[in-house]
Amino acid sequence: MNSRINRFVQLLNEKLKLLISTAFGVFLFILFFQPFPLERFDFNNRLLFTGGFGMIVFIISLLVWIVFPMLIYKNNLNGNEYSNGSVIKGIIITILCSVAFTFYLRYVGFVSISFYVVFKVVLICIFPPLTYELYESNRELLRQNESLVSERKIIQRQIEQYEEDNLNKSIEFISENRAENLTLLISEVILIQSADNYVELVYIEGNNYRKKLIRNTLKNIELQIKQYSNFIRCHRACIVNMHYIEKLNQDISSHWITLKVYPDKIPVSRQYLVKLREAL
């Protein structure tokens, strides 16, 4: 019982402003546009009479939107059922408000009821449930957006963790005749470029970058590092570590990469441009 009362108070706090605002909107609409004949009332009595329409909307909306669901869904404490059946609740609010407005006009305002009057009543009574539906839709979109943002953060952390783990792996560069090799962490390799019958490894050591030539082809080196997703080919003569890419640049006739710790411009050929952009 305490949980249900707490849930009721929570829902009331969440939606009270909306209920009051909607009821006040109906009051102002009827007061200023006067869709019903109110000539028999003076100004003060007209305010009180028009305020009755707003009160009808508020009470019916409170009962249909909050009180009745609390009584029906006995086992619900998380509020999921309150967002379900919004169309049905909207229809119920429209019908009850229309009936209440009609009786109120006839027996309190002494207004002759005609088809045209009932038509205007129904149109006015459609406004509150439409407002509530828009409110619920907006809240649902906000909840979905928050959920997507939260999932994106989780995925981003997982990607960062994966990249960090991957960067800490070591890789062995072996010469074609296996006479020499160089073992480096992936995070230390800046780029690999072709140099005639050799490949030039550019890697970071301390705060400076170093270069080492190994007799091999860039194609063979590419096969050695194929399993590591950090490396991408940007030119027929160059493979770069995406971790060090600072910016992809272009002018009228060419593209090139600037790296974080390496001063030279790295050319990008059109053959690899699309794949590079997708990777970045």
C-alpha cells in the first residue's frame, strides 16, 4: 500500500503541471473565443462558469490518467503500464469530458444543446488527450535518446578498452630472409613505408621517433600485420597506424595525412581514400 501511495505521489508530481496547464488552456480558449453562448452571465460569473470547464478537464484527466490505472494495475510499481493504452485513455477522456461539458452547459449554463454545440464540445475535448499524447511521446523519445546515449557511452568505453588492449600488443617485423627482426608494441609503430628493396619502419622511442630499414616488401609486411585493425594502407607505398593520424587534408588535386608525432606529410592515393575516410 505504501509503495502504491508513493507511486501515486510520484506520478502526481510528474504530471500535475501538465494537467493544470491543459485545464488552464481549455479555460482560456473558452473564455476568449466563447464557442458557447454566455451572454446571460456577467463578467465575474462568466469567469466562474468558464473555470468549471477547466476543472472538469482537470478532474477527469486526473482520474483517467493517474487514479484509475493505480487501482487497476495492482502489481505494477515501475510505471510501465501507465504509458500503455494511451489511445484508449485518450478516447475515454474525450468521451467523459464531452458528456460532462454537455450536461454542464445544459444544466448549469442553461445553453440549448444542438448538434453544432455538441460538435464544438467534442472538438474542444479532443485537445486534452492530444496534449497528453504529445507529452508521453516526447517523454518516450527522451527516454530512448537517453538509453541510446548510455549505450553509446558503454560501446565507446568498450572500443577504447579494446583499442588500448590492442595497442599494448607486440608485433614482430621479420625480414624477408629472416636474418633480422624488430619487435615493437603496436602503439609504438607510427607508419611503414616502402624504400626500394626495403621497408622503412617509423616508430616512437621515448619522446622521439626512430627509423629502421628491414629488407622486405611492403606487401609481405602488410600480411604480417593484417590481423591488427590499427593499421590501414593509405598509399601503395605507405601503411599508417590510425592511432597517430591527426587529420586528413586535401587541396584541389591531392590528399594527405598529418600525423601527431611525425612532421612529414603522408600522401593518400584515390585508391585508398574511401576506405581511409570510413576508418576515420
